[in-house]
Amino acid sequence: MSNIEKTQPIHPLRQRMIEDMTLRGISQTSQSGYIRCVRNCCAHLKLAPGALTAEDVRGFLLHLQADGVSVSGINSHSTALRFFLKVTLKRGEEVDRIPILREHRRLPVVFTPEEVARIIAFAPGLKYRTALSVTYGAGLRASETASLKVSNIDSRTMTLSIEQGKGYKDRKACSPSATVRQIGKIA
């Protein structure tokens, strides 16, 4: 038997969902995740996918929450099931009853000026101390600091031009004047 003969036909509802996701440009990885979420929900509820309602989904999400699934895990199920109900099953009026949870974000630890000075002082040389000072002072990401060039410094306006930063976007970063002057001395 060939591989084609061994494969089972795809259920029309699953095929429709795959087509809906493909039309909307959802990646293969996300498509697999969406299908897995719908399968998990239907298996838990012992329902056919076509019979799924918003109330069923709500109960399933409560089950996930009771099992200690993370907020992001619940939200990924919620998003997939909302898509399935709204787009594939065309039950958009029910989708508003399926919640997306808010993630509780913890505030980052903020170093005191003395702690920052100690970290910078431990750098092995002037070049590294300068890089750390600029990174901290201008709020740069590590990749932005690594790709920084002397031509990115505008000492007149005391700004740094960040090219291709996060999301491949260009931006301006304000830097403390002493840091910009220090870079100019090194270059």
C-alpha cells in the first residue's frame, strides 16, 4: 500500500478550519496548535466539533483553570476555540462569551543608581563600560547595542539612531549627554 492509501480522509470541518486559517495567513505551527486545542476541548467534553457551543468552551476553560494551566495556555485555547466558533462554524454572536484572560505582570526589579554603577565598574575595560553605560542610559536592547555604530550618534541633539531594532523598526533613543560624549572620545 502506498502512503496515499494509508492516510485517512480529513473531516470536512477540519479541512474547512485549515482553509480558513490559511486564508488568514496563520502559520503552520499556529494552525497545528489551533487544531490541537479544538481536539482537546472536544475530547474532554466528548462532543463532536460541530456541536461545540460557547457555553461548552467556557466550561472547558474553567476546567483548564482548575487544573492549574497557565494564563497563556488558557488564552491559546480560548483564541483557537473563538476562531473555530466564529470563523469555521460561523457562530460569531457566541464568541463574546468566551473570555481572554489578563496576564498578571510582575514589575521588573529596578536597580539603584549605586547598583548600576557597581555593575558598570566591573566591566573589563573602557569600551565595555561605555557600552554598558549607553545600554542602560538609553534603554537599549543588547542586540541594539551590539549593532550600534559611531555614525548613529547625533551629539548635537544627544540622540542615538537605532536601525533595525525590535520588529526591524528604526527609532531614536535619548541618551544622557555624558554617555554620548564618552562614546565620542572612544571613537
